[in-house]
Amino acid sequence: MELKKTPLNQTHRESGGRMVPFAGWEMPVQYSSILEEHSSVREKAGLFDVSHMGEIVVRGDNALSFLEKLTCNAISEIQDGQVQYNAVVNEQGGLVDDITVYRINSREYFIVSNASNYEKVENHFRRYSESGVDIINESAQWHQIAIQGPLAENFLEGWLGKKLDGIAYYRFKDINHRGVNYRISRTGYTGEDGFEIYSDIEPGISLWKDLLAKYGRSGLLPAGLGARDLLRLEVRYPLYGHELNEEWTPVESAIGWIVKEKKIPYLGYEKIQEQKKNGPPGRVTGFILSLPGVPRENYPVHYSGSSEPSRVLSGGHSPKLKKGIGTVYLPSGFAGEEIGIEIRSSKIAAAIHKGAFVKGAAGKK
């Protein structure tokens, strides 16, 4: 099957981006080096192409009640101009996808879904569609880039010529700049402060080029999937197909904090609520290697009380900690503090680690 391409595909190639398949798309894995791009985001700023993500609009008199029936977080609690991390659930309580919900107003919501899942999310929505609800897949018309890092605000403000400190964490604003409409949200997937910028395609391509031309010498670098994956792993942001899937509930996937009690029960409600109150059969957790080594996806994970090893869900070498880190699903009955990661036929001890490996600056402004 032919890979999809974002509007910036040719620009990536011209900039020396090394292109790889990802979730049905051809995307840049790196430009200079993964470590350099990672460092740029943590210390200055990095620019990411995220136009492979999906955008679905749900609007109508019954839009809110409809979305409440299909998601586990309480959308009714967010206000106009606010963004919410949420998850679309299936009949068994598993995850169709994790999403961000932008409340335009009480009748309209802008849903951002993962690249590999937005068609699945749309189909899931349509399966349960009802009167008073319109579902519009606008993924093909939106361009999205993200600028992340300590200098992201300065760079984007410099380009816009206006302050952005009025956009709080997980808030957004629609801004018209030189006759072009941009939707700017203080969100991202790196753990650092920064923004995701939505626009029509041509202005989005121009914005990418303008930012790099204006601030490339000040430390802004284009960053690829390799740096993005390390950054999100360090702060323990989950990735669909790794920590999240259709079989595990949000509680099992370690995003149980978004599970809310609702007057309008959602799919899998009783199962998910029971797990939140009494504990799930297993849960995703983090680990840090005690010795040098790099844990990779699907490496065997050995732990006491099991004859069958588990598997690494996400893994890599943290440039910040200078240690191997990763995630694994372990049964709730496991009470140990140490596991063994099989790397090239050697079993390396790893300590269980709860929470983020690295604390980013997101949400501190």
C-alpha cells in the first residue's frame, strides 16, 4: 500500500530529512541527529510536522451528550477555548484511540486523533451517530505543526508580532494573522512548553519555512519521529499501539486519571469504573535499567511469579538520564521492585519506576 504524504514531504526531503514509514505515512525520523534534535527541544526549541494527525468536527444540539457516551473523560467540565485529553472507548472498555477535545462552543467540538486511527474513530462515531449530531472528517484540509521547547513562545510570538501568554496550558485561541486564520493551542507531545498550530495547508507550509528561516540560527531545529518518541517516553506520554490498545482499559493503560464518573454512562462504563475502584488485572508501568543497555520494543521482560515473559512496550536510552528506560504491562499481583530485561541474550536488572522519568516544563506557565 502506498504511503500517505503530508504537505511538507518535499520540504523534509530538501532539508535532509530521513524518511521512514510510520502509521501508514512517510515521515521524517530525523534531520541532523536524534540526540541533537532531542537536546534542541529540551534546551531551546524544535519544530515538528504533525499534519498526519486527524481532525474530526462533531457539532449539533446533541454533540455534547453524544461525545459523553463514547469517551471516558467529562467533556461537560471544559469551557469554550479549552482543550481536554480524553479517550474514545469501545464496548469492552478498550481504547479506540486517545484524543484531544477542543471545545469551540456548546454545540461544536474539534477532535484531534492519531494518524493511524482517525478513520477508525470516525467510523466508531458514525456507528453510534444520532439525530442532532453532525460528524465531519476534516483531516484532509488541516495542516498542523508543533513548536516545542523553552524558546517556543518567544519564537512564535516574534513571528506573529503579538503576545501568546494569554493562552494557558491546554487552552487554544483562533487568531487571524495577515488575513490567515490559525488555531493555536498550548499543547504538545514532548513534555515541554510549546504550541500546536492548525491552519490551511499553504499557510502551514509557509509558517514552517518562515520559522526555520527566522529562528534557525537562534536554536530552532526541525525534529523528527526519533526525537519525538524519546521526548514523549521520558515524560511517560503513551503511544497508541504501545501503551494503548483496544484490549486494555484506560486504567490498565495507566491513564486512569482521565476516567470520570458520569451521569451519561459511556461504553464499557461498569468495567472501567470497577477497575478504577478495585484495581485492574494488570497495568502499564515504567522501568529504568540498573546497568548500561538500551531496551527496545518487544524485548522480553522477566519477573518473579511468571513462567512467560512480558514484553517491552516502549523503550530507549534517555539522553537526559543517560540510562535505559521503558514501559511494560505487568499483572497487578506482581509486588516486586525489580524486573529483568532481556537484551542480546543477557538479562539486565531494571527498577520499577512510577510516573514520569523526566519532568518537562509543560504546564508551568
